[in-house]
Amino acid sequence: MITDPVVAASRDCGGPVAPAGRASLGPDPAARRRASPLRTLTLLVTGLILGGIAFNVWRYWRDTRPVADLRMIEIWIGNQEYGLARKELREHLRRAPHDGAARIMLARVLAARGNLAGCTRELHQVPTWWPQKSEALYREGQAYLLMNRARDAEAALLAVIDADPLHPADPAVFHDASQELLSLYATEDRWDDAHVILWKVYDRATPADRPTVLAMRIQSELERIAPTESVRLLRCYVAADPADWEARRALANAELALGQHSEALRDMRDCLDARPEDPCVWRDYLTMLQSLGELDAFNAVLARVPAIAETEPDLWIFRGQARERAGDCATAAAHYRQALELNPNLLNAHYRLAIIEGRLGHSLEAAAHRKRWQELQEARSELRQAFGAYFDAQERLPNDSPELLASLKRLASICQTLGWSRAAEGWSRLAVP
């Protein structure tokens, strides 16, 4: 009987016995492979548990550690320690996201570090019910203007002007926001929009301030920003926001005034492609083509004016002029009458209609339109002199002076003739001693 010496030795030593015919060389490889996925899973679960514990410990520390109060952060801002202030304000807002005071402070920090985009984002997130929301909107508008984003600035400033009457803006904030908005409208030559804001300012003004607002209404007719001054800023607006079509339309008109005809036509065509429903774009484009003598293009564009734009009275004047050139006086007269239906104080419409009615043999109608044209022409000619006389009398004379009161009545009469009824009413009230 033959005995395997290895097996015998194993038995003698009390160790494990390998099966016959195979040496015992360590753990079974198949068993090792079966154990590997289980070990990996165990390690993974253990890691996740330890990671979760560590994360919860960190989160507990983050949520319970003391955060500097806003008074201390204000001191840091005063000392220009902006990094520390920003870090603590971020944590403050993480815990209290509706704290408007902290958001306004963070906006200040970001602005001080040159991050105007971040500044506007924080100001925009101040809750609508926060007591300083109007101030935040005003600052947001200012920041957008510094970024040359006129369209966004206008939206923020209008929100101040049109605030809930039950929660009106602080008078000082309202005043500053209205001045910024009026300046923007002056740059973009948007006087109809400026007049709307002026009357809102007038309604909120004290009796002592109302003469100033009325004077601004007259100045808006007598003074304009030179295109050499406005074109630089308008180009910045368009470069910062190519979709700001109000700025681009104003830029096109300024370029036309400076003799940059190709640039003006290009920009106005871009406006028309983007805003085919805007009556002002059609009006300005047709004005441009007519001033350049491009009558074929003028007629082609006039034929494309959509019905939605027919609320603009100047478009009816253009139609009347086109029919005049075609020899159709009856239709031209109808178009001029339509323009006067929309705005009865159009100087040019009365002038053209007086001529056309005369050609048609309507002498009474022609005389009436000629008389109205002369009244408007004389009133516009007198306005500057009357306004200057009022300012001179205001500076030299007491409020109850007959000369000052006479200058007020004259301004009221001129405004009434021109069809500016609210201005006429305002000047008339000032003329009552």
C-alpha cells in the first residue's frame, strides 16, 4: 500500500488534508472570486455611511455656526473688507433668502467689486413686499445704465414710477428714478413717453414743485439733445443689447441727422424686421425715405404698412402726400382728415388740407384749416419768447406781481392753442393769485 508522503505529513501534523492527487496551494481561487463582489459592496456601503456622517456633521456645523450680523457686515463694507462681507452675506441669505436688507448689502458689495451683473441679480431678487423694494429697483436701474443696458434700466425705473399706490415709492427715490427715466427718454428722443412720466411726476409733486414740472413740459418742446452727443451713447446701448429696438431706432435717426445715410437705413430696416407691428418704426422709416428723396422705396414701404400701425397719424399724412403726388386730391383729403381725427393739432395736416380743400372747391373748409394752421404756427413761434418772459418775471418779481401773472396766463393760452390741455390747466392755476 503506497502512501502519499505529503498527505501523510499533513495528517501527522493535524493540518488540512488536500484531496488525493492535488497539492494544497492556498485558498480556492473560485471562492476568492465569489467573495470579491461582496467585499466591494461592503466597502462601498461603509464608505457611503461614513461620507453621510461626515456630510451631516459638516452641514450641522454650517447651519449652527454663528454668522456675523448685518451691523458688523456694514462695518466690514465701510472698511472695504468685501471678501469677508460677501462670504457672510451669502451664508446669511442661504439661511434667510427673503431678507431684502442682506440682498441690498450684497448688491453693494458686488458693485464695489465691479460685478454689476451680479449686483442687478441680487437687487432684482429683493422681495416685492420689502419696504426698500423701490430703492432696490432704482439702484438696479442705475446699475443697468452703467452697463449700457438701457432697456433693462427702463423696466426697473418704470417699476418705481408705477409702484402700487398703496405702497408708493419714497418721494426722494421716486424723484431720482423719474429724472433718470426722463434723461433716458431724452437721449432716445422719445418725447411722448417722457410726457407720460412728467404728468405722473406732476400728480405727485407739491404745489411748490409743480411750476418746475410745467417748465420741463415746455422745455421738452423747445430743447433737444444734439445727435453728436446722443449717438455715442446710443451706440453703446445697441452694442450692449442688440435687441434694444428703441435704442436702435433712435440711433438710426441720429445717424440720419449726421449724414450717415447707409447706417441709418440699415438700422431702421433692422427695427422694422424685428417690430413690424410698431407704428413708430413705420413712421420713422417713411420719414427717413422721404427726406432722402427715395420716393419709389417710400411708396413701396407705404403700401406695406399693416392695419395695426394705422393709429399713427403721420402715416395718414404720408398717404395723403402720396395720393397728392398721384393727382388724387379727393383721397388725399380723406387721408389728411383721418390724420386730424387721430390728432387735431397737426400743423402739416391742416396746411395740406387747406390747399387740397381749395383745389376741390371747398372754400369754407379750406379757410377753416388755413385759420387753424395759422393759429398753431403763431403759437409755436410765440412759445419760446413767452417761456423766456415767464422765467425772467419769476426771477425778478413776487408771486402776486401782475407782470408774472400775465406771463403765466400767456403761457396757458399758448398751450391751449397748441392742444396741450393739461399744461394749459396747470399754468392757469398758477395764474390765480
